[in-house]
Amino acid sequence: MRNDNQSVISEFILLGLPIRKEEQGMYYALFLVVYLTTVLGNLLIILLIRLDSRLHTPMYFFLSHLALADISFSSVTAPKMLMNMLTQSQSISYAGCISQEFFFLLFGGIDSFLLTSMAYDRYVAICHPLHYNIIMGHILCSLLVVASWFLSFAAALVHTLLLAHLSFYGDNTLHHFFCDLSALLKLSSSDTAINELVIFIVGTMGITLPFLCILVSYGHIGATILRAPSIKGIYKALSTCGSHLSVVTLYYGAIIGLYFVPSSNNTNDKDVIVAVVYSMVTPMLNPFIYSLRNHGLKGALANLLSRGNFSS
């Protein structure tokens, strides 16, 4: 207890999505479909890549890990949100909140680093095609994935340890559907200057630098295509990079809207809506983007379905 008789917070109240109570049932069904589609769609991508030997290439190696990260990323927030909507309970324990924040940062960071690795893969494939197999060997691909996990884990751990040292008294209401780091900092009774400095530094290394690396990679790809422009070359570049560019646009577009576009201090509705797009809608759309624009995945799916029809 503090001297002013305010007790330490043992749980938080998640206000959830900015929707009316009479609309809860409709939105519950909608987000349940979104979450199930995310899980099943990304599992299908992983299954296709595992079963079809033609997809055992660096690009699909990274894609399978991205699909796994997307399932995990969506699973950090969606089940709890759906459970709260179903039971009309809005509480989450302090330990549960801190854990949710850690895994949200972990899998969000992994997505960022994997998208950067995929951009580098496309850069080597188009700008250095003769050396592609030498450069993008199994060892380098594995190192890039391990580095993605390690760097994301380190960043999430730093944020979580600093957050765990903050004090929370009095108000325990989060204007969000999950334990967002920025929302928790606003609620803290402690000085958060160090936390905000670390967010800036780690955010620069984990989000801004990877995004710049992606832009540089595609800048080189564009320059290579323009040196010898042809319909065939442009089509090949679009077919190999189109899916990745679409996912990058969705992912970083949501991040820019969430963290870099200022919003009013009096309302958090915009932040909540963009967070839904970032954490639930984008992971759901990734399988559709890669399936519709990728001939390899479409061919693998056709083979799987034809095998199923033949066996039946």
C-alpha cells in the first residue's frame, strides 16, 4: 500500500474495441472468422512448402517462417479479445498483461526482420542471379532466421524488463483490446522517460532500419530493371516481388498509421482500429496475397488437391 492508500494494481481492465454492445455478437463472429482464416491460411502455406520439394528454396523458407510468426502474432491478442467479447469480462491479470506485451513485441519484431530478409533474397535473385545459389545458401538463410528471432527476443525482453519495473496505482483501465506498450506507459505512475528513450532506440533498430533496408533493396531492383527495360523483365520482377511488396505495404503502412501519425490525446479509437489491422487483418491477408500472386504456391495447392481427389 502507498501512503495515500492507493493499492498496487493486480489486474487491468481492457475496454476492447470501440463498438456498441448491441453489435458485439456481429463483431465477435467477424473476428472469429478472421482469426480462424489467419491460422488455417498460414498453416496451409507451411504445409504446402513442407510437402512440395519444388518450394524448398530460400524465398519459401522465409515465407514458411513468416507464416508461423503471423499465426503466433495474431494468437497473442485475438483469443483473449474473443474470450472477453464472449464472456463480457474485460479483466486481464498483471502477469498476463506483461506476458501479452512481451509476445506481441516478439512476434511483431520477427515479422519485420523476416520481411527484410525476404527483400534481400529478392535483391540477390534479380540483381545477382548468377551468384544467387552461392550467396543464398542454407547457412545464410538459417542465420538470417535465427538472427530475426534473437534480435526480436532481445528487444521484447528489454521492453518487458523495463515495464516490469514501473509502478501502477489507481486507474487500471486500458483503452485498448490488448496490453499495448504505449497504453501501459500512459497508465504508469512512474517516470517513463527511460522506457520512451529505449522505445525510440529499439524502434529505430527494429523497425526503421529494416524498412530502410527494404527500400534500398527495391531501389537496387528497380535500377537493375531500368538498365535493360523489357516487358519480360518487368513481368518477372512483378511476379517475384509483387507479393512481398504488398505485404510490406500492409505491414509498415499499419505501423506508420499506428505509431508515426499523431492522434488526439482525448481519443484512442484510431489507435485501436489500426492495431486491429496490424495484428489481425494483415496476418489474415498474407496467405491470400501469396497464394493469388504466387505460381509456385498455386501449383503446390493444385497438386495437393489433385492428390486428394485421386486418393478418394
